[in-house]
Amino acid sequence: MGKVNVTITINEETADWARIEAAKRRSSISRMLGEMLESQYRQDNAYAQAMQDFFSREPLPITGGEPLPSREERYDR
């Protein structure tokens, strides 16, 4: 995949934090943000794929073929 340059605007306090965090990671703000965004993208895609896989399957019966108890049987005290 190719890379795309993006310009963002953030407040000074956030920029200071980002500089410190990037330095801790021995990275640049640009690389750090890119990795954060790519990680979020992968998580969102994985979740969407899992949902699609789940809902594309045929539902399984709740019981092993046994009839479910009636309401009266369940709440009989």
C-alpha cells in the first residue's frame, strides 16, 4: 500500500504530549499516529469480518433436540 500525507490540527497541550510519547517510542509523531490509525483500522475490520462471519452462519438449535420447558415448568415454585 502506498503512503498518503495528511495534515492535522491539534492543540498545543496535545502536541506536547504527542512529542513526548513519540520520543518515548523512539518514533516520530507522524509514524506514531500512522501506527495508531492502522491499528484501529485493523481492529475495526476484524470486528466487521467477525460479525459478518457470525451472521452468515445457519443458526444452531439451543438444545440437543430436547423440547424446552414451558413457562409454567420454568417458574413453578
